[in-house]
Amino acid sequence: MDFNLKKLTSDAGVFFTRAVQFTEEKLGSAEKTELDAHLENLIARADCTKNWTEKIFRQTEVLLQPNPSARIEEFFYEKLDKKIPSRTTNGELLGQYMLDAAKDFGPGTPYGSTLITVGEYQRRLGGAEREFLQTSAINFLTPLRNFLEGDWRTISKERRLLENRRLDLDICKARVKKAKQAEAKAAAEQELRVAQTEFDRQAEVTRLLLEGISSTHVNHLRCLHEFVEAQATYYAQCHQYMQELQKELSSANSDMYPNSFASNVNPSTSASCPSPISSATLPGVSPPGLASTSTPGSAREPSGPLKIQDVQPPSTGHRKAKVLYDYDAHDTSELSLLADELITVYTVPGMDPDWLVGERGNQKGKVPVTYLELLS
């Protein structure tokens, strides 16, 4: 107990003298030993690394898990070293709701069958999201967290110790200056030599740790590449699923409601256009409601598919159209478009109402109606 009391008294004395030295330095009444320029640069670089790593880590957490309550729950699981329970993604939950709704509405109805199709794809999207979240957490978030909670804490501890050694060194320098008697001065100089040795040793330890920040940057760079790769894979999967879903829905709609959706489309006000399924041929059958130019009894079945290149423009019906958006042709039967250009368009018997024949000079091909603004 006596030993502990002496140690406590000694520690309190050291803390007090350091506090006095620190205060006098701030007031400008005491000299301060400056660190060498290289060490100062390393410290500034380390602080910059810590601050930006922390911001990137926090924002990545928000990106991967926007729900604050879920993030707090995951934080406590990590602190307790327990496995985080698997969560159903929003896409998977939406897909399941759609499948359940389809059972009530009737899977054989148009709405019910479409809900089943969309629900299955929503579940696939949710599964892709789950895989992306897991991969990103392991390959990107975990290394950043390890740096902040491991390496940086060690660096901070050694930097605090270096600051204490510097204060002790400056205290000893002040004692040497204040010593008047030879014996007191000799004792102060001996303390100064010990303090200088301890300060130099601690400065070297801190310098080695700070130089390790370069290795941290290399490691984080590799993790960043893996994060981008995971993002690219996730978005590519989503794009593929949505293209497949669009094709299935377009096919189903054309089977159930031919021409019914196209009649309600206003090409001049449409904000976007899902890519229709392109075809290289047009059926040679006039759509319902289109007046026939043949005499009664002269109708005959088409002998074969009608190709766009073989279509002859009618004598009337040409109109100018302004292209609203860029469009890349899917095959040789279509015409690529550039936004804001003017082209000539017309329709032909048997043509899908979602499409027109477009001409630009000697170029001819099908163009989607919703990419155009028809001019009078």
C-alpha cells in the first residue's frame, strides 16, 4: 500500500509538471522542442488518412445499409462478437409480396401471371443485392474498420507517449537553465540526457509506425479495386435481369393485348421508352382498324415476311420527326438515331404501331415511336 501511494504521488507530480509545461508553451512563456520536418509530415499524412478513411467508411456503411437502426444493431453484434443475423433484402421482400398477391388474384389472370414474373425477378435482384452487400462488407468495410480500430489506435497511443516524452524533455531543459548550484545543475543535466534518450527512442518508434501508412494505402487501394469489381458485377447482374424481365413482359403484353398499349403513348411527352424487342421482319398483315385498300375478295395471305429494305414508301403520309433521344439499332432492320436530328417517317400496312419507318438520306430502317416528336 505504501508503494502504491508513493507511485500515485509520483504520477500525480509528473502529470502536474507536464500540465504546467504545456500551459506555459501555449502562453508562450516556455520553449517547446519541435519535431523534425519529416516526422511532422508523417503525422499530418497519418491524420489525413485517418480522417478520410473514417468518412469513407461511414458513408459506405450508409450506402450498403441505409437503415440507421439496422446499422446500430449490426454494431452491437460486432462488439459482442456474435454473428449478424441474415436479413431479407427489400427486393426479396417485394418479390415475395408479389408472389403472395398473385396467389390471391389468381395466377392464371393477366395481372396474377405478371406479378409472378416480376416477383421472381425482384427476388433475383434481391439475391444479387445480398451477395453484393456481403462481398463489400468483407472486402472493403472490414479492412477500413481494422485500420481505424487497430492500427490507428496503436499509432495514437504512441503519439501520446511521444508528446509526454517531449514535455519531459522540455521540463528538464528548463530545470537546467534554472539550476544555479553546480550540484543541482549536474543532476538536471543527467535528467536531461535520460529524457533526451527516451524522447529519441520514442520518436523512432512513432516514425516507424507512421511510415507504415504507406502500406495501409496500398492495402486500401487493393480493397477499393475489389469494391468496384463487386459493384460492377452487381449492376451487371441487375441490368441483365431487367433486360430479361422487359423481354418477358413485352412478349406477354403482345400476346394478351396487341396494340392496346401503343394507342395511349404520346411520343412528344414520353419521358422514357423501354427498349422494344426488335425483329428483323414485319408481318404482312394489316392491324385491326386499318382500312384495307384491296377490293373485297381480293385479300390473300402474305407469301412471306416483309423486310424493311423492301418496303416502298406510300405516296402520302410522309412526316418530319425530331429525335428526342439517342437510339442504337439492335439489328440491320432498325435505324440508329441521334438526339435533336430531323428524319422523315411514315408507316406501312402491317407495321407494329410502336414503330415507324424512318429515312435519313439513303438510310432506312425501323425507329421506335416514343423516341420521336412528330412535326406537323
